[in-house]
Amino acid sequence: MNHLRFIKQALCLLFLFFIFAGVAAAQSAERKLGELPLVEISSGVSLHIVSPEPISKVDVSSPAIAGDLLEKNVLRLKLIPDSAHLLLRQASSTVVLTIIGETFIAQYQLCFVPPGLEGIPALVNILPEHCQPLEVSGVGLSTPMMKSHAIQLLAKRRSVPIRKAEAYGLEARLNQVYTVGDYIFLDISFENSTALKYSIDELRFKIEDRKIVKATNAQSIEIEPIWQLYQSHNFKRNYRNIFVLKKLTFPENKVLNIELTEKQVSGRTVVLKVRYGDLLKADTF
């Protein structure tokens, strides 16, 4: 009997342990106002928040603060003139700033301080410890992940390009093709053998007929890259970049034309033709 009583008591204690452990876990999942990182804001000083990835949504719990995106990952906040009294009326003079990126959510306390004080921040970086992972439907690779893969591609270099084309002293090369899930990474480079600097107007990706019999029958579907490692400007000798496309398919009688055009009226143009088989032979990370 004593043995059975001991077993029952042990089971009850174990049951209570799991209950309290669950409650503690639920409590630790909460983020209270006092636990949020504190950021000061003042009138006359714009506060810039830098995110590690593009910002998709922002919420500020006060009409006294206005915000806008200077870049995809740079949020600017500033106090609306003559609205400091709205913040002072709020409890503890704080408001909550919520920032949602591609894969995270971060929250801060914004505390109003009188103007003229030293040490008021003008720029704040969103740190990993400020972020809580967020599963957003429709988001495959985040921007930091794409950048990481692109840097890996830059460290590699094929001795023989997959495809190349020449025109007007320019040579275009498709160096590598890699895939990650539903994403295609294209490593493309251009070499200018002329003495004239090349000012890039556009770099376009178009699915077109391999052989065009009549111009009136030609069909063209433009593909917009979802991300690229560097912004395109101009180059004197060499230009190399990584472009990311969403997974695409096209029949064998069509090709993916990568067309580089110059800004001048009679600018130089070079077209690199990529076959569907080149994409099918892509390596994976």
C-alpha cells in the first residue's frame, strides 16, 4: 500500500511539474512593454532604423510620430511638429514601434525626450536579439539568405563559361547557374575591350523565340529579377553581378535572352542567349 501511495504521489508531482513548466513557457513567450528595448526620440531629429532585410510593415502606436521608408531596409521616424504634447499624455511617455521584416518581427519602446539633450540617437540597427522569428507565407529565401548564396557564387569561377556572346567590343558570359528551391541564381559578367566606358541603361531578361521568322509573329515575355547583388551603373573593363529569378520554364523553341543596353542613343547592345537546358543542368547549393 505504501508503495502504491508513493507512486501516486510521484505521478501527481510529475503532473504538476509539467503544468507549471507549460505556464512558465507560455509566460516566457510573452513580451511585456517593460521588456522591450528602449529607443529615445526627440523633436527636430530624425530617427533612422536599419533592418537586416527589407521591411514589409511598420506600426507606431501614436499619431504623434510619422514614418517612411527611405530604402527597403531603412525606416525614418520623426516627431510631427507641435505634437509632443500627445506623447506626454501617454503613460510613461512611451509608444510601441513594431517592425515586420521578411522573416522576423521586432518591437521597441519609443520614449520622447526634450530637444537639445546630448546622446539622442539618430540611427539604430535592428540586432538579432531584438528579433523574433516569423513564418510569413509566400516568403522562400530571405534577402540575407540570397546575399549569402550570391557571395558564395562570387568566390567560385568557372574557367569555361556556360554561354557567351560578343558584340561591339563587349563580351557577355553566363558563368554559373545555381538553384535553391524555387530560385535560380545567374552569375553573369561582361568584359569591355574598347577604350570607351560602358554606361548601363538596362539589363533585361526576356523569353523569346529562338528563331524569328517574321517580326510580327515574334513573342516576348519579360522576366523581372526579384533580387540582384549589386546595382547596375557603369563599368570601364569588367562587370560581374548575381541575379535571382523565380523558377521558370519555357519550351525548347524559345530562349532566355539577357540583353545589356547602353544609355546613349546609338548605344552598344549585347544579347546573351540562354537555353532551357542550361537551367536544367544548374548546380545546387
